[in-house]
Amino acid sequence: MIDVRLEAYKIILKVISKNIFSDKLLQQMTKKINQAGERSDLLYVLVKGVIKMHVNLEYIASQYTDPKKFSNTNIKIKILLYMGLYQLIYCDYIPQHAAVNETVSIAKKMYGEKISKFINAILRKYLREEKIEYPLENLDRISVQYSFPKEILEKWIEYWGEKDTEKLCAYYNQPPNLHIRINTCATNKKRLMKYLLRRDIIVIDSDASENILITDQARDVLNEISFSEGYFSIQDVSAALVVELLTPEQNESILDLFAAPGGKATYIAELMRNSGELIAVDKFPNKIKKLKRAVERLQITNIKLNVNDAFKYGPIAPAYDRVLLDVPCSGWGVFQKKAELRWQKNQNMKELLKLQKRALDLGARFLCPGGILVYSTCTLNKDENEKQVEKFLNRNSEFTLEPAEQFIPKEFTENGYLKTLPFKHNSDGAFAARMKKKI
């Protein structure tokens, strides 16, 4: 029998101490757990939850021991406390005695009697007192309570004020719903909803996109045979709106220059009704392999996959009716699903902004007269969004911004751009600009 809590502990330790992403480790361990005939739900809950909330959990743990001594405690021991506290605070369905005993058991197994007693004492002290006093200063309080770096919060407060920043943080710390994109080449909304209901899967309509359904039954949906048979894909509605802003049409020639992992590319192909030609370019072979599997699952026939650096793809010729530039970005819009991203210290913003500028200039050169260029990100950072587009339009007088509200529902737009704010729109955060090249 696999000790799911122990495996969760090992993954969290690797992710936090090495500043890496958890997805690959989670996938590998989930496969082993499933093969052993056990459920992997708790693995995901603990790994994603503890990584998200570890600053909050650190602060709480320090309240029940000497803060100075605790700050020097080995991270291996701290993570055991994080796990125990996370279950006590955020997992109502786990009995308190199980949360404490199982954590203490791992501590004893890994590090011996002395450490297990230390863990036990702090967790039980928390249960006896359970009163946390957060810092009085608002920025410090939000940072600790919601577990976010101050430098990101400062920018958000500048954009939206303290109240909405707190709403955004609270939204990101909730478990995400699953968004289902209907493959309209294989079925329709009515039929798919009827089918899922027969399988006891409750879905609701999205008010943003006709082709998106929403559910909180992620495990049931992902195990559905109708998924493996290509009747739907998993895609956040904010990403679907980017494609709908592009308005792909049948028999066109379209270029997607940063295509992986491929959710937008496959949606473009579906809206083209498998006609015309879509070139999907990405430099990562493993990601293109995943996209290839999605193409096969959805029975898409009009995509040509190209493993190549976007900046080396060619020959450059103004041959495409539409170009999508879904560029690398800081990812502020996907903090709900990517638990580690808020803590990643390896982003060089200067280099990122340069890359985005180069991508815009490059994509424009592939577009035929009268063609449509859509620039999109999954961030809320105005430097990467509005400011990049404004600078591009200043450099390129042959392009004009087309108001997003002419193509997608107005409530998901702002100042002519597609803009989704997670706590307001119940989606990831996304930005996109639609620009037309003069004839």
C-alpha cells in the first residue's frame, strides 16, 4: 500500500527546496497510485495546497514555537508541519486525529522520535489554541494570510487597490473548477450535456463562450471515455475567448507561433471545421508530442505540427490570413492552477519583455494584407499587455486595434482588449489584443 501523505511530502520538499514545478512529479506518482488501485485525490490536494499556502503555514507554525529558533529549523521538518497544519486548517473532511497522527508517523519514520515529538507538540498546541494574529499592516497581512510575495501584491494594489487585491488572492487560493470545451466537430452542447448528466456529471453553461461548460467534478470528467474519444477538451474559458477573438474561418491559412501545449491550436482547428491549414510551431519536442496526441484524440486533420524556435521559423512571407501570438509571459493569470508560479524567482522580466516585442514584430511579418494578428498572454501585468500592444502600434502604422467587444461578450473586455480578471469572471486571467493589417 502506498503512503500518499509520505509521497506528497517528498514532492513538496523537492518543489520548495529546488524551486521547480510539481506537475511532472505529480503525474508520475499518480500513475503509480492508480496502478496500485488507490485514489490520488489527497496527493494533489496536499501538494498543490501546501505549496500555495506555505508562507501562511510557516507564519502559523512560528506562532506555536520560538519564532527565532523556528526560522532556523530545517526545511525538511518545516514541511512536515506545513502538511499537518494544512490538513487541520483547510481539509474539513480529514479527521483532526488523522491529520496529526499521520504527520507524526511520517516524522518518526523519516527523522526519529525527537522530531516526531516536536511535530506532535506544535500540531496539538495549535488545536488547543487555534488563534492566529496576523500583522496589522495591510500589505504584510495579505502577504502572510494569503501566501503571496509582497512584490507582486504591491503591483496589484497599484492596479486595483487593496480590497480587490485581497479578492484576487482569495480566488487564487480556492480549488479551481474544470472548464470543458465542446468539440463541435464531433458533437454539440445539448448532446454532450445530456450524456454527462446520464453519467451523474453536473455541468453548467459558461456566460462567456457558447462552447464551454463548467463543472467541479474534475476527476469524473478526466476519467470519462468521452474525453479519450475526443468529444471535448479541457480548456479555461479565458483561453477559449482568445481563439474566439481571432475568429478563425474555414479554408484559411493560419499560423500559431507559440502553439504548445496546444489548447488554442486545437480550438482554432475545430472552428475551421478541419478545413484550410493551421501551422502550429513550438520549439519543445515534448510539448509538440502532447499536442500531437491531442490532435489524434480530437481527429483533427488540418494541423501541421512544426518543432522549431518561432524566431527561426520560415521562410518569412506575408502568406497567412491570421496569426496567433500566445507569447511566453509571467503567468500572473494562472496562479490558481500553477501553485508554484507565484514563488518562481527565475523570471527575468527585462528579457521576457524583449522576447514579447520580438514576437510581435515577427508575427506581423507573416500576415497578409487585411489579415488579423492576435497577441495574447495569461498575465495581468500591464507592462506585458497593454503597454506592449501600444508600443507595437506606435512602431507599425499599418496595424490598427480592432475593439474586442465586437467579437466577444463586452463584459470580458476593457478599453478594446480582451481582459479577464479571475475573481470577477471566475476564470484564469487573460489578455488579448486583435489587430488588423491594412490592405
